[in-house]
Amino acid sequence: MSLEKIVCLASGGMDSATLLYHLLDAGHEVKTISFHYGQRHARELDAARQIAAIVGVEHVVADLRAIGPLLGDNALTCSETSVPHGHYEAESMKATVVPNRNMIMLSVAVGWALAQRFDAVAYGAHSGDHAIYPDCRPEFAEALDQAVRLCDWHGMKLLRPFVAMDKGSIAVRGAELGVPFHLTWTCYEGGRLHCGRCGACCERREAFTANNLDDPTEYQS
């Protein structure tokens, strides 16, 4: 792969942090973008900011809070809707779906990338997300990639190098690259510590334990 200028979506979690390190390891020029969309776990933005600072890349936060009320009731942006506990594949986890979230965020990221004459936008969707989040499926990414290539005269593409990997494989790759997992934030609750009960926490914990990796996370339970 030729060296490219890439905007990387940065949620502050394990996957996007590993993606950032993965892209830098390949020699690409990278900038990161995060989104404040009224999520209860907005502390993830601080995690994304810290990680970008460590590797010395530009990081911006796009404020999308104004559209929050348009996206209905869901556990991530509505304080009256409880975050479900248990594994991602449980039916209850659909309460964490924010309608069209990835398309909205990726569209903003593509706009920023185009304005800077960058070559691509990358995000860390992986196979473990497919069951719950329609906008993490390979079919969605492929369709959006085609749209991105047509949206401007300047060439642009959508990269999703982890789309066929599970979170455990991403954790292994991150460990190889020296990703500071202790700084990443995954929990949907957004408390002082990871709750250890929501689907995001369950998957995070399993990614470490299943691959015999040290888990630096302090969980409430």
C-alpha cells in the first residue's frame, strides 16, 4: 500500500486507538476526529485526545449535540433509557443503536478530509459489531465507500481494515503495537470506572482474557 494521508475516526476506545497505531506503523500521515453527539459516555473524548497527543497527531472534536434530539430514544444519548447489561448479541443491546450514527460521523469526517485534500477516511468497525449495528456491516461499508468515491472531484475512499477481525484479534494487534490500552475508554455508562456489565465492557474484558493479555482496566464489577 502506498503511503497516504488519512483521517481516522477516534472514539477513544480500543479499536480506534489500535487503528491509529496501525496506520502510523504503516507510515501514513494521520489526523484524528472524534464526535460529541450527546453521548452519556462523553469521557471517551478525553481518551481520544490523550492518545492523539501521545503519538503527536492532530485531533479535533466535531460538536454534533444539536442533532441528538432528532435521533430518538436510545441508551447512549437518552438519560431516561437505561444501558442494558450483558453481551452484545443479546436482543436488549439494540437499545444502544443510535440511528445512522456511523454514516453521520463518516460523512463529517469525509468532508474534513476532502477540505484538506487527504486521501482516505478510516474507521475501526469489526466483525463483533455486525450483529447489533447495521452500519458496521461490510455491506454498509462497501456501499458507503462507493458513495464516498463519487461525492467529490478529489479522490477519496473509506478504509475499514478491521472489518473481518474480532475484538480479540484487534487487542492482540494493539498489544503488538504498544497501544496504551489503560488510557482507552469503552464503557457506555460513562462513570468514573468501567462498569464491567454493559455489552461494551463485556466484549472488552473478553478480548483481553481470551487472548491471555493483561487487562489494565479497573471495573466496578
